[in-house]
Amino acid sequence: MHERFAGLRTNMKHYYSILAAFTVFAVLLYIATRTTQLQAMVLDLQVRSGLKSNAQESEYERQNVVATKKPSVGSPVVKDDGKAAHPIPMDDKLQVMTNKQLATLYNDFLTNIQVLCRDKIRMGNIQAGGWDVCLDGHYKPKKDNCIVYSFGIDNDFSFDDDVASTFGCEVHAFDPSMKQQDHLRGRRVHFHHLGLSDRDGKGKMQWPMKTMLSIRQDLKHADGVIDYMKIDIETSEWGSLRHAFKTNGLKGVKQLSLEFHVFGKEERSKYISRLNVLRDLYNLGYRIFWTHNNVVYPACRFTSVYDGRERTRCHEVYFLKWVV
């Protein structure tokens, strides 16, 4: 009996030794795997922050099979075009699309991000009246050396005042609907009793209107840089943009923020016309870095007769001049 128990103890010790060896092997394998993952994570963080050398970057890419390099946001000329998830075809292709396809493409294009801004700030009111500004790289307005155009004020200067006080920008605010004449608001905000349009002269409401090119020429900014341009002018943005495309009115505009509107009856002709404008804007090199559906105002909300989805007529969309 004693010899039987002794043999059993010997076998148990043998099994324990095997189990211990297997456990040590498993632990070492886990540590090795985690170390490789952590190294990749650290290298990835270095890639994103620009802290590693070109040699390290090449090694990182070889080990991780990086097919596409992200653009350097700090560079004024970016080769990566930030391709849209929902590209807009040429007009001949749009003409043969169904109503549902047109409505879906319009909304999908305006509600998806195309490029990344890692650092953005809300300027002005947190809700209506405020707008976001990208601070990445060369897109950040230079302190006391920046120009901002703000079309459509509606008696809310919160964005204009905030940009002027935070960055020291020279701000030009435009709105013909307000009962105010041209004046200097503080030291930096210049108010103009003038609206943006696709032609110079009186508008439908007998308000004074000018094109983007004419306004920039009047202010001696036609060939300079506009750090930020905001446009919220209740459907007049479409005609104004078309004229700007023809006359190079957006030349040098680094950030462009618009509220796009589609008021009135839902019609395929409107979708086709507006999709052409959005495609032209894309072809100029502007890429969406932030987008927001405005549903605060009841007039903006509707149910599409084309796809039955609840939609908005008001999209706040933020662009960077991504491709030069």
C-alpha cells in the first residue's frame, strides 16, 4: 500500500511539472504577443503625433502594411484628397437617377465626414449663432493676423465677437436684413449693411446685394487669404456659390462653413441643381470636417416624399480647403 501511494505521488509530481512548464510557456507567449501589440500602439501614437523619425516610420509601415499615409494637416498643400464616401457623379448621371437616389445622395453627402480635424473649437453661442473653427496646423487663425467673413448675422454677433476677441481677427459681418447701417463694432468687427448674392444690385427685398468677388475687391481682399468664411443666408448660398465658382470668388479661403437650405416643395430638379454645386465645391478641394443637422427650427424638419425618411432642410456643414 505504501509503495502504491509513493508511485502515485511520483506520477503527480510529474504531472505538476508538465503543467507548470505549460503554464510558463503560455505566460511567456502572452507577454510576447502583448509586447508586439504595445510596440505597434506606441509607434502608431508616434506616427499620429509626428514624434518619430522617417526611418522609424518606414519600419512601422513595413511591419504593419500601411497602404495609405494620412495627410499632414499642418501642410498648406495636401496630396491626399479625402475622398467622399458618397461621391457625386456628373450631371448626365444625376439626370437618370431616381428621385429616391437623388434625395439619399444629397443627404448622405452632407452628413458624412471626409477629413479629420483633431482640434476644433466652438465660437459664439453653443446653439444657434455659434460656429466651429478648426485649429489644426495652418488652418488655425494666426493671432492678430487673420481675416474672417461672416454672411448672415440676424442680430447675433456672438460668433463674430468671439473670433475677434480670441484671435484678434479682422472680421467683416454682412446682413442687409438688419436695421443697422455700416458701422465698426468694437475695434475689429466691421458691419456691412450688404448681402451676398449672384449679382450686384438690389435684391428681391430691395436690399443692397453684391457678389463674393465684388465684396472682396471692395475690401482689397480679392487676392489675399480669407482664414474663415461663414455663410448662412437662407437659400441664397446656392446662387452665390455658383457665381463664386465662375469668378474664383473662393480664392484663398481656408475654412468655409455654410448652412445649406432646401426650402419649399421637394423636387428632383432642386436636388440635381444642388448636387452639382456640392460636386463643384468638392472639385475645388473643399472637404467636410464637421457636419450637423439643424433640427432646432420646426421649418427645417420634414418627411421626404421620396424615401419616407425624416429629413432636415437645414444642414450646417464645415469645410477645409484640403486640396490645393
